[in-house]
Amino acid sequence: MPKHGKKYEEAAKLIEANKLYETEEAIDLAKKTASAKFDETIEVAIKLGVDPKHADQQVRGAVVLPHGTGKTKTVLVFAKGEKAKEAEAAGADFVGAEDIVAKIQGGWTEFDVAVATPDMMGTVGRLGKVLGPKGLMPNPKVGTVTLDVARAISEIKAGKIEYRTDKAGNIHAPIGKISFDNEKIIDNFHALVDILNKVKPAAAKGQYMRSITISTTMGPGVKVNPLKVSGKK
């Protein structure tokens, strides 16, 4: 078992180990457990009743959180000509084509999200082994392969996040910072839950949301009652 520091142990005492909290109470409690000197991220982990080994039970997509994540993402756009100009005008941090591909092949990955126009994917595909493991490969399922680069950039800058089940069927996502008002964190949480409910695989059997845990970057997890989470306040 990993050993935790004194601050973590003290924070953990505020939480009843086996209790399932209401959403609002869990968020408030998670914020109280934050002890770092920086503005910790509030994260949610949701275990879904799916088997990601089956393609028809994989859950993946993106959602724009109404109040953002508290972090401004650095956006790279693979585009040429007019689309490159559109990307620059829309606020992309980096725009390029073969030149950027070569730079990434040389080891550069100083960006958070990559967007590409469809015509660039043949070239961008060469970066699969570099960008794939880092979760940076543009993908039409999450809206990062598109001709509407301006909209994609706008949504990402506004707080769009990607979600994807891991091998165990868990979704991990940021829903704000401890400096956010509780209402904003709750709104973001509900936006994520709403979209997950909408994309529930037809093949998923039994209880869909098996467990929900809210925590801060350095703090202990607070369990939320999944049966009372409907995605609405």
C-alpha cells in the first residue's frame, strides 16, 4: 500500500470511508480536503458498466464544459492554405503542415490538443506512434478532424474535454479548479454525466454508472451515490 503524507491523512479523516455522498456535498468536501499551495484540479472518476474489450461498448467522445476546466489549452492545427489562415485567425497556438510533422518527429510535443483538416490526415498518420500513446492524435469521434477548424478551436479554448473508457471501463475527467464556485463545478459535473448517459452503449447491461469518485489533484477521493446522479440539479 502506498504511504500518504500527513496532509493527505488529515484530509482523509474528513471523509467517511463507506459513505456515498450527494453530489453537492461531495464537491464541497473535496474542496475542503485540498491542501496544496497551487489551484488544484477537481477530477471525477466514473466506473461504467461496460466491457471496453467489445467495440460496441467503448465510450468515447468530447463535451464542452459550461465553465471550462480552469486551464487554457494549447492548440495545434494541421492545415494548409485558407484553412491554415482560418486556424490562425481563430486563435490556434501553432499552425502548420509537413513542417510541424517534421518538428514532432524530432521530439517536439508542446501542445495539449491537435486538430487536423481531413486532407491532412494522410500526413498526420505518420505520427501515430508518437501522438497515439500521448492521446494527442486527431480523431473525428471527438471533433478534432474537421473542416470547421475555427469552431473546433473555439470549443477547445472554451473548455472542451475528451472522455474515453480505459481498459477497466473507467472515465477520468477534470471538472474545474478548487477556486471555482461550487455551482460551476456542479454544472460541469452534470454536463459530463449528461453526455455519458446520452452515449450509453445499447449493449451495456445492468447498472450503467457503477461508481463515481470526486477528488482534487492531491486529495483523497469522495464517493458519490451513482443511483442519485441523473445529470440534473
